[in-house]
Amino acid sequence: MNNRQLVRPRTVAEATTALAEAEARGGRALVVGGGTIVVPQLTRREVNPTDIVDLGDLEIPRVRYDENTVRLSPAASYQSLLDTPCAERHMPLLHLMAQGITGGIQIRGQGTIIGSLVCARPFSDAPAVLVAHVAHVTLASSRGTRTVSAEQFLTGPEQPDLRPDELVTAVILPLRPEAVSHGYYKLKFAESSWPVVTCACTVLADGTAEFTLGGVRGVPWRMHLSGSVARDPRRLRDAVEERMSALAEDDFWADVRADSSYRRRVAATVASRASRHAFARLSSGMDQR
């Protein structure tokens, strides 16, 4: 017999209360946003929660703007980013990433940005892109709220900084006037497969470039390079390989899709293609603000 308790909260307070009650009685709560990752895990019996907290009825706007930030709620799906006016202008890397999300319209419509972040899979698109956006994560529990950077939130492979009684209520993206162009590229082996290595590139007003690589290490990997290096594939390869050489072998990610040596080998190429995309958009005036 299945004795799981299902809760469909309408407010954050109801959701955090349900999580606190589950923890108090020694239960294991599973929070479901879009469900594209955790529902298959439930079906395969890879997880066995005593409580399910379904956020489908949570009454929070999906995307909110103010003069300095964009705020994404747990209901913000990939498709909602594509459908939101000014999303391309205010969260360009997320917009680029959402256009090419693996799984097509079904995953774009159901999968959520925060759900992907919380799963903290090194090969997923969203975690590295949120780090590239210098995003912050707001977490709530019955004890209160706290905010950490997306980079701090991702402590390791599938290891978010999330306590059993906490819920991610928002991801906050600062508007960055110094970021004048963006590029995104991901390597995958088939149209329907997960990415192997991803890279988000942000060109700054001073001509330098920020790179955030996903799928190379256990967590998103950021580096800052001069514009002359970022534009030159050979110099970019040398810079990326030099930085990789300073890392311990067990710091690199491997899974069934590719071993760590392959990911290391393609990292600079993926970065170069993201850089080319970003500088081409800058030259064409597509991405200047």
C-alpha cells in the first residue's frame, strides 16, 4: 500500500509547513516542480519519499521584473522564458539556452529552471547558465529565508545547498548593463540526448569575456579572459588547457555519456564556439544594450 502524503500548496508558507512537518516526523519529502526529472525517478523507484509537495498550484508569478532584477519562480518553465516579453533582452543567456533545450516543446513547456538548478546535474543546461548570469537563489523554510549565489548553491554533482525543510522560492538575475553580448553552445551526441559539455560566453563592455563551462567539472566552471584571447581559437584553447592542467584529476566530471578525458579534450572547442557566437552577435548589433 502506498501511504505517501500528497500536498499541493498554494502559498510558500503552506509549502514550507508541509516540508517542516515531514521532517519532524522523520519523513522524506520530495518537491515536484515541472516533474520532468523527478517523476521518471519515482516511476523507476530511484527515490522513495514519504511525502510529495507538488508546486503546480503555487500562486507566484512565473517571471517578474523590476528596474534592477528579473525574478523567476518555481513555476518558470523554459517555454515561459520564450513567451515572456523582453526576456531576450533581460536574460539573454537563459533565452538562448531555452531555445535549444533537449526534449522539444514538451520539455520546454513542463520543465522548470529551478527544478533543473535543484537537481544540480553537471551536464544540465540551466545550472551553468544561471551561474553565468550571476544569479542568486532564495530559499525559504519555516525558520525563515536565506539567499546564496547560484555558484555557492551548487556545492557538487547533484549536491545543492538545500536543507530537507527548505524550498527554492526564487532565482534572481541582476540586470548587467556591462554585459553587452552573449553566446551559448552545447555539445551533444544526438538531438534527444543530454548535453556533454556546454559553454555560456558573456562579452563585457571593456572587451573582456566571461566563460562558464558546464559538464567539464562537477560544478559550473567560470573563467575571465581578455578579448584578444577570447577571439583567437588557438589562444583560447591554450588558456583553457592551462587552467585545466592546474586542477586535480578527480575534479573533472565523467558519466555514461563521456569520460573526463573526452570532456577535457572538447572543452576549449565548445568555449570557442560560444565565444564566436557572442562576438558575432556583438558585431551585428544583435545583443548590445
